[in-house]
Amino acid sequence: MVMDEFGWTESDAIKYMGIALAGVAALGVVSYATVGKLCQWIDERLVLIFVGIIPMTIGRLLLMPLPGADHPEVALEDEVEEEMDRGADKKLE
């Protein structure tokens, strides 16, 4: 999906999505580890609002497509086929 969305090759998509997923996993671990202590100092409702709902809403607004903005180039089929052929050749070796 990100190959079509951002115009990446297969190897770029795997690399960048791996980095993104690792970052999100680290953020989840930090959040899980700190929310208990944070709720001891601050009311749980305020933590839910300011650490959960507001950042999620801001993120959704920032990721909305902007009217008139250029779309990223779609990966050309020839480039994708070449990338897949190179990967198949490596597996045969």
C-alpha cells in the first residue's frame, strides 16, 4: 500500500515501514510504562484528554489531504518489476 501511496520501491517500503513500526512500538512501550505514574500525579480524565484524545485529533487533522496539493508519484510498474526481478535473482543464488 505504501508503495502506491508514496511511490516507493519494495525495498524502500520495507525499510521505511520497518523504521516506522519500530518507532511506534517504542512509543507504545514508553506510554504503557509511564501512564501509571502519570495518573498518580494527575487526574486520569485529564491524562486521557491531553495525552490521548487531543494528540490523536491533531494527528488526524494533520494527515488529511490538502486540496490543491500535488500527489506523490506512483511507482512505475517497470521499476517495481525490476526490483522484484533483482530480489528473485538474489534468492536463486
